[in-house]
Amino acid sequence: MSMRFKVTAPKNFEQNFERWIDALEMAKSLIPKCKGMFQEVRILENNELIWVYDRFHRHPQFMGAGTYNRLAKLFLQETLENEADGESDLPSTE
């Protein structure tokens, strides 16, 4: 399977991920390192910008119509797959 998501951040950070959950987790962990006014943490999907955090916005921005809904569904799908494989990091509701 080829790279699907790429996370980029200040200081030339760049890492590729197969899953949205992993890319999102990495991007969120890099937000505290985004100190300058023009520094950004980005997630690209197949080289298209889909998520960005910068100091001008209080919360990360999803880029493009329908992107949030599509990625929310993907997040749920990947979470269910993790649970089926016994890899869930989420607390149990039982």
C-alpha cells in the first residue's frame, strides 16, 4: 500500500502514514511546537492539503467541502478496525 497521508511541521518535519488516525495523532502532538506566527502543522492526503493548524486560528481547519465528514467517517472506520484487531487505545465502555 502506498503513502496516503503526510504530516509536515516546522523545522522540516515530514512523516508519511497509511492511516488517518495515525496522521491526525502525530499532527496534534506537533501543535505545541508551532510557535511562530507563520509556522503550520499540515496533513496532506495524496499531496492535497486537507488539515492545517496555524497560530491565526484557534482550532485546526479542515480544507475543502465535505472533508470533515469524510475524515470523520474514516476515523470511525479505522477505529472499528483497530478494535476488531485488538489494538484499540480507546477506553473500554464495558
